[in-house]
Amino acid sequence: MGTRPFPLQGREISDTSNTRIIMRTLTTAFCSLSFTMILLPGGGLADEPFNGKNLQGWSFKKKGALQPKWVTGTPKLAAGNPKALVADGAGGAMVNVVTGHGQSIDIYSDQKWGSSRIELEVLVAKGANSGVYVMGEYEVQVLDSYGKEKLGGGDMGAIYGAQPPRTNACKKPGEWQKYEIDFLAPKFDAAGKKTANARFLVVKLNGKVLHENVEMKGPTPSGVTGREAATGPIMFQGDHGPVAYRNINITPLKK
């Protein structure tokens, strides 16, 4: 018994042909969904390494005789000096209360992660410089780049040493800005040999996409250890200038 034709969008095709179309559509949808699931958080709640009250669970990267100037409070630009930050109150954000370069040291979490989605807010003083070191080794640049038309590898949102941002999404000094970073950790075999490079899947600043699928062949200089590993902390650069961070959420990603 032959197949019975039926109309579809003004044309006649057989039941068999229609089945093939449906199967191709479902297969495409399934593959797309599977890829999307890889990028989604692993199902657990996000970790919050900063409790908003104190610096418990954080350590400092020693640098000579320098002492940390990180405190907790509500940051704002210093009166009469927009290149400095002050912190009022007892909590809310971690604030590097310095007036310039070389006055403090880097801070990093005791907790470690592998592939993850990182969401955080950052505030910089005028002309300030810092960095978000994913896994303690791969830097997303933090800089006052407000109003700049030509962006380089050291501007806000750059993956330092790898790629400048595709657009300037930087807000004014003294305003909170949000980073969203999806990151794949490097992979290693049982002998410790690296089998896959780390990769920034997506980096967004204030809702704008700055990077997609950027491979990291090695670590950024000045990280926590200078070595790649399967897991690592999050580090904030503190030896370059006044900066503040808050609302830090890190969610493991499925590999």
C-alpha cells in the first residue's frame, strides 16, 4: 500500500518525506539543546566566596614588605580626589583603599573551582587598574576605560595578553559594573599532562558581549602560582590601584 500525500505549505509531500523532515528537525534541536546544557550551571547553587561582611575565606599574595589595604564596607570616590576610594560602614563590598599603584597586594579566595560561571560587580576609581584572575591565573582586565574609543589589550574587559574587548561597555568611575564570565578549565590526563587549553566561552560586561570562545594557551603573568591546574581560586589584583568588588557568585559548569 502506497503512502498517502497530504498538503504542506501549498505543496504535496508523502508521509515518509514528512517523517524525515520531522526527524531532522528533532535531531538538530536535540544537538542544540545538548550543547546549551554543557554551558549551563551544573545544577547546584552558586558559591558565594565573599560573605559581604568580612574577608574570612580569603588570603593575600605576599609581595615584599607590602601589607594588604583591603577592607569591607560601602565604597565611594573620595571627596576631592576621584582617584581614590573610601569605604564607609562595616560590609557590602571588599574595597582596596589606596590612592594609587603599589600600595597594596592581591587577594584570592581559599575556595577553588574548575569550569565555572562567574558573576560579580566591580567599581573603580578614576584611572584605576585591577584585574579578575579566573582560576587565579587568567586575567580579565579591570581599568577605568570610560569614554575611550580605541581599545587595547589593557583596557576594561580585555583578556590580558590574549584579546582586547570588541566594544567599550565601561561605565563612569564610581559606578558599579557587572561581569559575567563563562570559563572552561584546562584538562589534564592521569600523568598531569595538559590535554586541552583553558577557554573563555563568553565574557560580558554590563550586558554586552566582549569575547566569545577565546582559547588560553597559558596563564596570564602575575597569577597566584603562575601554573595551570584543574582547579583554582578567584583572585583580584590589588597592587595596581583602588577598586571594589561585591556580589561574587561562582557556579560550576558541566564539562
